[in-house]
Amino acid sequence: MGVNEVATFLQVTPNLVSAWIKRNVMPLPDTTLNAGRTLIWTRQTVEDWATATGKMPMSRTPVWVKPKKG
């Protein structure tokens, strides 16, 4: 996921994601392209970071459901 995909996934603007990168708030990218100018994260990296920091949108927050007995 690049900056735009991360923004869409987290329901924020690409400018906010870029600001997080500049402030070292985002985790390190999993890989880079174009001599380091394009940052790429896996969905799992973004999801884990967003959940741990409270940045995961409520509509994407995983909800654990207790299984039915039976």
C-alpha cells in the first residue's frame, strides 16, 4: 500500500499520511520503490500500527465475537 492506499484504508487524507511520515509517526515501510521515494507498507503492517495507536477507523476495527455454545 502506498500513501494513497493507506489514506483510503484509514479513511484520512493522503496529506495526513504524509504528515505522519514526516513526523515519524508511521511505521517504517516494508519496502521502497523509485530509489526510496515511493514508500510501501503491507496491509498487515498498517492494520497492526493503526490498531495499536488508535488510528484504525471504527468501521474497520476488528470486533471479536464470542462463539455460540452448542
